[in-house]
Amino acid sequence: MPTATPYLCLDLDRLRRNVRVAAETAAARQVALRPHVKTHKNPEIARLQLVHGAVGITVATIGEAELFARHGCEDVFIAYPLWLDERAAGRVRELTEKARVAFAVDSSAAAANAGRLLGRTPVEVLVEVDSGQHRTGVQAEDAGAVAATAMRAGLEVRGVFTFPGHAYAPGAAEAAAQDEARALAAARASVEAAGIDVRVVSGGSTPTFAHTDTSVVTELRPGVYVFGDAQQWELGTTTPDRIALSCRTTVVSHSGGRAVLDAGSKLLGADRATWSTGHGRLPAYPDARVVLVAENRAVVDMAGAPLPRLGTQVDVVPNHVCSAVNLVDDLWVEEAGALRPWPVAARGLNC
């Protein structure tokens, strides 16, 4: 049990509610749920998601896939356009002995390379499509050519997917979901025109969860929904009473008439979107903002609220919970009036 602040504190009741509500929503919309577990990096939370009906999990790296497969996750999608070498291909091949495995390709060259190393194995691929974030992914009309290359190279093509990451801006979620639907529908048509069956059309994110066109998308991959964070609070996809993870801190100074906390970028993370109103939010003081972070300090403008007394413990919601979680070894779970650690088991598995 932590003897001093700061630490990341998990409200288990809120976590369970978030998992249950998302699962019920997906079931009601008749769409599969494959949550992205890079958010929490914790096998116990992944098991909770699977118990509530998730068809499998999404990860970002081979290392994450290996960790979760060792903990009993039997259906894993690596939503990243892997460029494989012999060693990485060997790791993927070993993974197929523990779980059903798929990964992303977003070029004919990557598909051909993957086929050279993993053709005629149980591994599957999904063609990544750029639906508007302009990060990775092919143009929708080129998906068929990539899929055809993969098939010729001996890889099984499961379908197409995208990440509508341009939804991460105020008021952008609905339009991003429409972009997603158009891109995925066109990509599916392109792959089918190449004579390849599309079994899965995968999309979704936490901001677009309520807007995804499930007449096109067959599978959703949100991640942040399990915890919520300050970005989601500002985007309106969650409310303070549903946020399950926060940083427990202590007020250590009133310098400059502001509250200074003992947690900084080394625990809260340094992410701040251009539209964000601060470096974090305080549920007990909804108008307050973290206006400055150093490595071990966070400065809070209380927006007219009385300064918390020195020594008072307050909770801060990080802007980007995925980054904050990756900074700690354990999440501390509040249950029955006590705290117990849940290891961030997949921390640092960046490849």
C-alpha cells in the first residue's frame, strides 16, 4: 500500500460500470467489441472486458500481445502496421500457438514482406485505412491491392480497419465517424472487388463510440472508455462521476496564490492537446485547471475556489490516461476501504 502520494488510484466500481455499459451498448447495436488494452495494460481488466462479452482484445505491440496471451487472452489484434524481420516474425509465429493473432498491414510492400516470413501460418491481417487522421493507413480505394498482395503471399485477410483519431477535438466526433464509415465502406468494396471476402470491418474510438455507423462497422475498438480522462471530460464523452482513474496528490505549497501539488509530468504525463484548457482536471474543483506541470509539481489555478489547506489530498485526472498509466508500476485499487495494487503488467512493452 502506498505510504505517500502521488499514486494512480482506481475506482473499481466506476471501472466495472464503464466496462458493463460499453458492453451493453455494443450488444444492443449488434456490433462486436474488441477493446484496446494499451490504455490499462492490465490482464485483470482485460479479463473483466472479456467476461462482459468482448470478442478479443486490441494491442499496439507484439510485446503487449505476448503478455496478454500469457495471461489467457486467446484472440489478439495488433492494430499496428508491422514491418517484420526474422526475429519479430518468429515471435508472432510463437504467439499463434497461444492465441488467434492478427496484425495490420498498410502497404503492398509490408504485406509481401509479412507473407514471405509468415505465409501459410495461422496469422491473419487486416488492411489499415486512413479515414482522416493521416497517421497510417492506405487510401480506401487502394485497400484491395494491399489485400490481394497479402493473399498472394499466403496470408489470410480478415478485413479492413481504421482509427478515426481526428475525433479528438471539440465537436469533431460525429464528422469523424462519418469519415470513418465512408472510408471503411469504400475499402470493403475495394477488397471485395479484388475477390476477397471481408469478414471484419473494424473501427471506433472512445470519442466516436456513440456515433459509429454500425451499418458499416462490425467491430469497435475503444480504449480510454474504461477509465476516462481529462480529454474525454472536455470532449463530453464522459463526466467526472464516471472517471475511474485519477492521481492522488497532496497540496504542498500555496506559492503565488495557487495550489501546488506533489505530482507532475512524471506521473500525470506531459500530453496536452492544443484545445485542452489545462494539463489536468480536479473532480472536486471542476472549474480549476492544472496550468503548469514540472517533473514533480503541478500548479493549479483554483478559479476562485478556496485554496485547499496545505497537506490536503486531492485527485487530479490526467489529460491522457494511456500515457499516465505507462508511467507507473501499479494502479492502486480502492475497494472496501483499502488499497491494493494491480500491476501495470504490459508497461514498457514498446516492441
